[in-house]
Amino acid sequence: MTDPVPETAIVAGCGDQEIATRSMRAIGTTATVAVTAADRADEAMTLLADDLRSIDAACSRFRSNSELRQLEVSSGGRPVAVSPLLFDALETARAVAVQTAGIVDPTIGSALIELGYDRDFDDIAAGDLPPDFRAEPAPGWWLIELNPADRTVAIPAGVHVDLGATAKAFAADRAAQRIAAVLGCGALVNLGGDVAVAGHCPRDGWAIGIAPESTSALREVDQVVTLARGGLATSGTTARTWVRNGRTVHHIVDPWTGDVAPAVWSLVSTTAPSCVQANAWSTAAIVWGLDAIGNLAAVGIPARLVRADGNIVHLGGWPLDGTGNNDPGDAELPNSLLDTGTER
């Protein structure tokens, strides 16, 4: 985790209200906070940095001294008392597994290790990966036993947990709510494409660019949409890739095979009442492949799916590309306010 990089900007498309932002590198991605009280931006970044340090210490798969790694070593199938933060993160991961019928499964840790994703993404080097790779199905999320009565967790020996599919979204929801409550203003938190908003919304909503890279400049994004509440998440198969045995692989794993999900979709964006739920659907859509269209439509999730060949599918009321305005030089927001709906 790095220290904040001083940066003040006006978020384009928020009418005449000044929205101050701060950004830094943290938990292997770019973390950004925006607030409607411009003079509280530094405080917001401090709160976000504190939250992300806590998440990293509790949930990191790459730190040998993280609470999660220590739990895997010490549990061996026996209940171990854990911190409220780690318990909540694991409970969230199990809830997402249930929500997606096991498609987003936190027990894919061994599969990711086999693929070479056994360290922070920035440190992956194709040249030092073992030559052999054997894909095996994930053991199953139900093997993670939680007891809320005494806040204990049991993980069988040999099961490696990866919270990468849920922890960023969990952290975004948590941080946005805390910042809004402490500072008494509107807050947006973006952790590498996992976006959560809380508190007082800008008059015209929060303007969010949709792009394969979360750090893309506004002029380079594919579409700009606005969000008034809840969360928005984007998952993709092109931005976080590396080479394994001469094959380009990505970080989204199909738990049924233990191998990377076929790259039917290059980018999927969804919205939901929380960032955790939105991320669950966007990640599941990548794994589902073509079945994502019917599965997302069945639950009424607003979504934008970009096929590997560039064709785009819009579902659940997501605005069509071209209906908004991507030019940050214009004063008006895209006329594309997304409805995150109610709890599903």
C-alpha cells in the first residue's frame, strides 16, 4: 500500500458543484475518493487509506502475515476466532457465492496460484512461473464454516481462500458509507472499477466513465453514466492479464474447471443496490459467458456487456451507447441516470 498522491480535480458532469478527488495506489489498484465537500477531501483520503490498510491486513492473499493467511495455517478445519472485519469479509464472500449459485466462489485460491497469480499483480513476471499447470475445480465455498455466535471460522487444510472477487467491492461500500457518515457529505469511492456512493448525491448524480482501465481519462472512456445511489462494478478479461505456458490468461476463474473463464466478454458493467452485489453480477457474467444475457435479464440487472469482437449488449435499462455525452468539455451530464433498483 502506498501513501496518497495529492490530487485535486473537479469530477466532470456534476453540474456547477465542485467535487474534490484524491487518488493513490493501494491493494494492487488505483483507489479514488470523491466528496461533495471540497474542503474535506484530505480527510476523506485519510479515512479511505485507513480502511484499505485494515482490509489489506485482514484479507490479503499475498501477505504471509495477513489474518486470512494465518487463519488458513492455523485452522485445519477447526474453528478459529477472527476479527469482526475478516468475519464480515468472509460472510460477504459466502453470500455472493449463494447469490451467484456458486459461480463466484472464494475457494479458487489454489487455482489462481496454479495460474501464477500468487503475488501482487504488479509483481507477476511470466519468466519465473513453473512450467506445469493442472486445472482442478475449486473445493467449494460451503467448506468455509462461519459461526456468528462466537465469530469463529473453520477452513479445511489445503483450501486456499481468495477474496479478490469481493473484497474490493466490500471495501468500497464500507469506505463510502464511513466517509459520508463521518464527514457529513456525499462520497464516492472507486477501487479499480468497483464504485460505491453514499451520502448526499450531487444534484445531477455522480458521473462515472466506463472503460477497460479504471484510470482512463474521461475523453478515453467508452461511455459516461450517472449514479445516484448504490454501486457500479466493471469486470473484464483484458486489463489484468499475463502469460502462462505461452497462453494469455486473466484473473477471473471458473470454479467448476479451475481454469480461466473463456473470454466471451471483454468487459461487463453492472449496477446494484451495493457495490458488492454489482461486482458479484459482473464477475459472474464473465464466467457465465453467453448464458450471462439470460441470467442477468432474469433478475433484472442493468448491465452493459462488451463481446470480445466489440459488439455491445445492453440489459435491464442500461442506456445505449451514444445516448449520453462523453465530452468533459460540455457542461451537461449524459442523460443516462442508472437505476440501481432495490435489494435482490
